[in-house]
Amino acid sequence: MPPSPRLVVGNWKMHGLREQSGRLARAVAEGAQSLPDDVRLVLCPPFTQLASVHGIINAEGPATPLHLGAQDCHTTSSGPHTGNISAEMLADLGVRYVILGHSERRQAHGETDFLIRQKVEAAEAAGLIPIVCIGETMQERLEGRTTTVLATQVEGSLTDGFTGILAYEPVWAIGSGTIPPIDELERTLSLLHGLLQSRLKTDDIRVPILYGGSVTPAQAPTIFSIGSLGGVLVGSASLEAESFLRIAEAASFRLTSQSLSGPYRS
Ligand SMILES: O=C(CO)COP(=O)(O)O
């Protein structure tokens, strides 16, 4: 059976005014048409650009490998929550994916695993695919607590029948220009697969695991040499069409077919 397409997700964070966002989305949409068919792209612009980016993606027609994602949602579908956006509102706009529990939200907005799980429930109820971020800080890593931290986050942030996407983003790697040593990353992915098995009480894990943190065109071939990797979550390098598309090209299994026998690919 051919492997599932890899996902290359661009998290634009709080970047992008109308003109620049439009230019970036159009360039990505155009480049996406010539990508290998085992790669899918997701653009996650700020809320203010979702509608216009949706228009640009839609203009490419239903067969486009490019989809729309948001960067957060509220736990409920509507109500007196000034300044918040619900999963239902996102779905209504044509959004398909939503990033939840990003470390920048965990740290700057005090988001807990429990809150994130409630958001995951809301996203699932609205028909969105949640991309749940987890990852250890440098201090936790130095204290040898990575496994415990990841186990707690997987246990607390995911719903019982979770069918979304898990993104492993070591906090210390984000924006640092550094990625974990590749053998360590491979071991962590294997660990996460085991944690998913016990959290979801099944050996048949279909949850793709993405890596995020300083993914660049230069690092991408090394990262994608891990056959079991479901894709990547890209920050800064997604703000330029050329670098984002180069990462997407490197995601194709055609380049990495020799390493497809990863430790837990089913
Ligand atoms: O936080 C990230 C994606 O969600 C990663 O950001 P960078 O790719 O800029 O390190």
C-alpha cells in the first residue's frame, strides 16, 4: 500500500497584511500544482487573511493539493467570548485544519492540556482536522524529562478517539536554526507512536506525526529521510513561497523511498 501523502503545513503566525499574504498564497498555489502527488500543503494564515487565502486556494479548483488551516479556535461554538473565533466559524469559512496547543499559545496564553483537549473536541465537532502541538522546553530536555513531558501532553491534550494530526515541536528548536539530531528525532517519533498506542488504546495508529522547529529547505532532506514522518510544520520558512515549496518538494517519498521501512510504518 502506498504511504499516505505527507503534509507540509505553513504556520504564518502573526505575519501578513493583505497584499503580502495574497502574493504569498498565490505563489504557493501556483507552485503547488507541479508538486509530486504524494505531498499536500496547508496554509495557516492569521484569522484576518483566512477568507482571502481561501479565495486564492479555491480558484485552483477542487483537485488542488493546497488546503486552508487556522492557528487556534475557541472551545465552544458561539457565545459571549469577546475576541474569540469558534471552530464552527472556521469551518464556515472553508477552513479544514486547525493548529491547537502551539507552544507559543501554551506559554503566552497559559493554555493547558485540558483546555487544548476541549479545543480539540470543538474542532472535531465542527468537522475540522486538529493539528495538536506538543514538545519539551530546553530546560525539560536538559533535566531528562522529555519523555514524561510528551507523555503528559499526549495523555492530556488528545481526545479518546483522536483522528487528527500530532505535531512534535521541541520548543527549543523553534526559531533557533537548530533541529534535534536525526537519530534522536527518529527515537522520539517512535516514542510518540507508542504513546499514541496507549492513549488511543489501539495498535492501529493512523495519526500522522509531523515535526516542527527550524525546518528549512537545507534541513528538509535530512528530516524527511525518516520514512515514518508524516510531514512538517513550518514557521519562518513558510513566509516565502520559494523556501516553502522547496521543503514541499523534499517531502515526496520519491526522494526518500529507500528509507520507507521506518520503525512503525504500517
Ligand atoms: O513554530 C513553528 C511552527 O509552528 C516553527 O517555527 P520555525 O520554523 O520558525 O522554527
